[in-house]
Amino acid sequence: MSLLTIPTYSSNIIPDTITDGDTNVSNLTYTTYINKVGGADINASLDSGYQKGQLKYLFCTVNTANTTIITPNILYDGTTLTFNAPGDSALLLWLGDAWKIMEENGVVIA
């Protein structure tokens, strides 16, 4: 019996932030903070990972109105992740051909 080893590669440990008007979530950082302060929804995309085993953590720090909808290029568990409140979060793993949700808190998956 062999054990499956999943690498936990993630690139830049310095987090980035998306705010009103941003349309893309970086796939080059481990953590992206979501700061939603305006009246309109944030609709942002997340490109494919660049290395199998890459982790991506999304965390909503501020949400004063509406929602943030993130659409990964390929998502095993659905097509969109919706963040509605501070504290909503999702940890994704790039499997080489799609993002897999490893855990989530308060995120609506559709």
C-alpha cells in the first residue's frame, strides 16, 4: 500500500487584497483578503493554479454591502464562491486540472 503525498506549495506568503472594482484574484499569492465597502457586487475571477498542490486562501475581512462573487477558472465543487459577510472564507487546492474546495466557512457554493 502506498501513501498519497500532496504537496502544499503556495507561492508568495504576502497577502493581497481585492476591493470594489477589482476583477481578478491573484493566483500568485497564498492569501487574498476581500474588502467589500461599496454598493455594487465584486465579480472577480481566479485563474488556474500554476503548480499541482498549490493552496489558495480567500478571506472576507470587510463587507458593508452586497456580495463578492469569485469564479474560479475550473472548480470541482461548482462554478462560483459567494462571500456575504466578514469571516467568510475558503481554502482551495489546485489539483492540476481544477480547484478543489478543502474547507469553507459561510461561503455559498453554486
